[in-house]
Amino acid sequence: MENLALVHKECCDYRCNKWQQDHKDLILEPGMWVKKQFTQDTFTEHIWVILTVVDGDSLTGTLDNDPFQLTNVKWGDIISFDRSEVEQHMIRD
């Protein structure tokens, strides 16, 4: 099981680094969705956040879905994080 967790972490790190490289010039704006990793004990989930404030690389947003296993965050929570934590983005019309 430890090997599976290590492979998952490496995959997530790769995905985050790849997104950062491919989208370094992307202008993030309020209203955009970004995916970010959340961890609690041995559980890790990737949750969509709707951006509400973008101040350089400092982001604030609202969690847009309920975690499956995590109990330290929930839908509607307001969180602040760094752009370097973004793994994916989505723009909805």
C-alpha cells in the first residue's frame, strides 16, 4: 500500500508541475475553477475551488465540491493558497 501511495504522490506532483509549466502565462481570474490537492493524515483528494480573489500568486476561493474522505474541509469553505498549488483549471461559460 505504501508503494501505491508513493506512485500516487509522484503522479500528482508530475501533474501539478506539468500544469505549472504549460500555463505559466495563464492569467487566473475570479470566477475560474482551479483544482488543488488537499491532504489529511494519509488521505489526499483533489478538489475544485472557484476563485474569488486573485492577488498575484495569492489565491482565495470557495470549495466547489464535498470531499469524499477528508473531514478538515467541506463544500463552501473559503481557502487561501498559492498559485503553485494549482493542478488544473477550468473556465465555464
